[in-house]
Amino acid sequence: MTRYLVTGGAGFIGSNIARQLLKDGHEVTVLDNFSTGHRRNIESLPGEVKLVEGDLRSVDDIKRAIEGVQYVIHQAALPSVARSVRDPFPTEQVNATGTLRLLWEAHAAGVKRVVQASSSSVYGESPTLPKVETMATAPMSPYAVSKLTAEVYGQCFTRTYGLEVVSLRYFNVFGPWQDPNGEYAAVIPKFIALMLEGKAPTIFGDGLQSRDFSYIDNVVQANIKACTAPDAPGKTFNIACGERTDLLQLVEVLNQILGTNLTANHAPERAGDIKHSLADIDQAREILGYDAKVDFAQGIRKTVEWYKDNVAG
């Protein structure tokens, strides 16, 4: 039986990955400090996990979590572009230095492979679409810098230490178990939660900014495939659907699904936000065997139904 460590396993993406690994019959350890994750996500899992309540900034916590593990799926991070712009230091300490500590301990422990979460934000505001992994990076926020730093550390560990590391650049992931609350909540869960209450969402800017929204099941599939794809180590992959939707369209789609007629409020643009995002996913298809099986239209309906059943009221 294979043992996986999922860092950030109490978070949205991490708990969905842990859920699938348990369904596939694997053993799962979760490392999480619950700063942004939730205990209810762990409690919802279809099986027992070894929970290490700890922090990426602690070598001792990482050592406890990584013992006996063959694969690490690294999702733990301090999220949010806006948070990092306000205070960049915790973001760097967790996402960059914390990842370095994890990679070092994984190498020391003889882990077979680390698959780590990166972000489309590393591309910055280049007008070229779609984004291809070979493009120059131009981070616009400390969050993006921290994710790019983690990618480069991963490449270094593959070349220098022989630890197999794969980086996945996520494009606006959404789906069940994503927290709609809080100042730094992602746009889709926040909009759904508000509109279920009959409240108009707020868009920062004109609403024409577009995103390659990626349903969670696609991201889970990518992580699991990246653990064993033979030609993946040392490489970075875009993980998305390869289609884009602007925020005005998002509100329109949600109105159609919910049977509402709400018009978004507008607020000034936020520093560090990019205007458009769209992924080229050919490399993930060719090397990982990745396939975006759930498109945006299917994913948003699945997500709304989950929020109706689990969050509304």
C-alpha cells in the first residue's frame, strides 16, 4: 500500500486530493496548521487519515509528517494575492522558505516524488494568450514571487539532489469544499454564497477580466497522475481547462442557474490582479496524460448544487 503526504490537506484542494487517494485505497497523512483549512474537511473524508497538526515553518512538524511516505502532494500555502500585497513576509516564509524546508526533508527521508502546487499568477500581465510553460514569467505580487521561487527550488532539487519534483500551475480552481467566507475567499464560492442569499456580488474593476476557471476534479486528477508520470520530474505544467470566462459572464451564468436577476456592484481594481488568464494545457496532456474532463459549464453547475446542499441556509 502506498502512503501519501498531503500538505494543506484540510484545505479545499488538499482535502479533495486526500478524498480521492483514500477512495483509491492508499494511506494518507495530512499536515495542516488549520490557518486557512478546516477540521470539517478532514472529518468529511471517506476513511482514516494520520493527521499531523503542524506548520511548514517547523522542521520538526515536517519530519513527523513525512516519516514512511513515498509521495508528497504539496498543497500547503498562504493563499491570496491581495494578502501578499498587504504583507509579503508571511507569504514568503510559508510558500517559499516552507517549501524549501519540505523539499529538504523529503530528500533526506528518501521520498520518491514531490508534486507541488504553483500558480498561473507567475506569468504576470503578459498580454500573450494562452499561457505556455515556456513563456517568461513576470510576477506582479509577492504571492506570485513565492510560488515561482518554490518552482525553481523544485527544479534545483531534481537536478542537484535527485529528488523528483513536479510543479503544477493552477488556474483559478473551484468546486465543492471551497470556503466562501472571509476577506480572501475566491471569486466563485464568494459569488455563489452571496447570490444564494439574493445579494449582489462585488467585482473589482470592470468585470471584463477573464479567468481559466478549473473544476476541482481536473486538478485532483492532475496531481495523482503527476506522482507517477515517468517524464514529469523537473517540469512545470499548466493545469486548467483551456477556456476562459470573464466575471460579467460568470454572474450571468450564475443568474441562469439560480434563477436570479442580480447585477454586480463594482469597486476599484486591486493591486497585483492580472487582467486575463488562459492556459495552454498541451504539455500536461502529452506528459501527464491529463484531460480536463469537467469543463466550466459542467463544473459550475456541480458546484452550485453542492453549495445549495451544504452551505445555503
